Amino acid sequence: MVRSGFTESVHRGSVVVIDASGDILAAAGDVHGPMFPRSTNKPIQTIGMLRSGLRLADPADLALVSASHSGEDFHIARVRALLRSVGLDETFLRCPPDLPLGEAAKAALYAAGGGRARVLMNCSGKHAGMLLTCREAGWPLEEYYDPEHPLQERILLAFEEFTGQSPVATGVDGCGAPVLAAPLTALAGAYLRIVSGEPGSVERRVADAMRAYPELVAGTGAEDTVLMSRVPGLLCKSGAEAVMAAAVPGVGAVAVKIDDGGMRARTPVLVAGLRRLGLDAPVLAERAQTALLGGAAPVGAIRTIW
């Protein structure tokens, strides 16, 4: 971060760029060591659900199941509708009670006198999808998030297929579901495989839904939503602790992890990677750095040196 021409702080991390054939085009940092992809795992988790029997009539619901939504009214209404479709309600969710991820949604909740709820948690769409999958497959609804539950075992198989390797570690994500470790190279490769799937394949259905309904994947003004809305063909998903992954079919993929979890640093690095793939959309120039204000005036920027 540069303020008034002076370097005030520095984030360090790792990034890998792969071309359309999966070969590394550019890299920095440790791209072969394992890390937790956090919510960038969600498209793979959705693939595992579909292969386990999840049925959704509306493709928009696939985007929501793959989302880290901002908790806007349209997100919450859709999660509740999903649960009602199989005779459930939000009391069956096992993600923790939380506030909306989006600041505007959080402010509206406070203004209405509301508080934390499971359905407001940004992963509630994923958890609803897991419950619907268990209902369709005839699996127990209790502890659907346990790594030894049949659903999580199927998701593990999808993870191994799309990353090309078994996880070196399994942890508990912020929402309570398993999170599987992989290197950035494997995460980028997984995203490239997802967007390169044959039309009608499970992975392609997930990619197409997320790109068609980016506002459900994140929310109004959120990075994933803006980038997918304005870069043709782009699949993009962010995760906690400053992880981000993106891919364009026939072009390549990028995966980013900022070491200290500094969320403000991830988008400029991702944009730098997308530009190395030859992508040139106006939004990339806009997001290449983030303006830093002193008072009300721009005095510097958060930008990448890579």
C-alpha cells in the first residue's frame, strides 16, 4: 500500500497463472504448497452434490448453492424457498448464526431490529444444497457436515477428481463443513476443468449457472459479481483468508492466496494474473488497484508489484 508516495505496508502471498492447456504461464510465491481454498471450494462441493442426487429446477439455485452470498433479501428468500421445497426450514441449517456479509444488508438488518441467524450466514445456500442432496439421496440430515457422512465422502471424490490429488489436510471451515487443502496449482487446474466441461456436464452446469447469475454468487457490488458480470466467460469465486480463483474457457486460470489473509490485496493480484492471460476488459483496469483516501481525497493506492 502506497500513501502519499510512501510505501506504508506490504502484503505477501502466492499466485499462479496457467494457460488453456494447464501449463504454468507465470507464478510467484509458494504455488505448490498446500493451503485451504476456503469458499473457492464451493463449485467443487456443488458438483459433488449434483453427483449425489441434488435436483434443482432453476439453474439460479445452483449459483446460490455455490455462493458466499452477501445476505441481501433476494438471497435469503431463495434459501428459504429451497428448504421449503423439501419440507424443511432454516432450523435444519447447521451453519452458525451470523450477520449478513454485505454491509448494506447488515445495516438494513440492524435498522429493522434484527440479529444473527443461520440463514443470514454467507454459506447458507451451500448448507441448504447439502440438506436437499441428503433428502434426495435418503441420507440422514443430522450431521450432514461431518467428514464421514456419505455426502462429504462424495464431495471428497469430486475434489480429488478436479484437483487431481487427495487433500493433504482436512479442516473445519467457518461454516462448519469440511475444508480440503490443496496447492494453488491444483485449485487453478480445477477451475480450468470446471469451465472447460462439455455442455450439459455437471461441472459445466455449475460454471454456467454461476456466470449467468453472478449476483447470487456474491451480491450487489461484490468483487465476484462485478468481475463475472463484466469479463466475458469468466468464472470467479473468492474465499476467506484472501483466496481467489478464476478461469476463462480456452484462455486459462488464476489462483491467489495472500499469506496474511489481507482481503484488500487479493483482487489486484488476481487482476494482474488475468491480464497475463491476455484478458483486457475495462473492469480489469478499474480493479487493478484500489484507491486510498486521505480525508476525502485520493492520496495513494493498494496495488500489486507483481
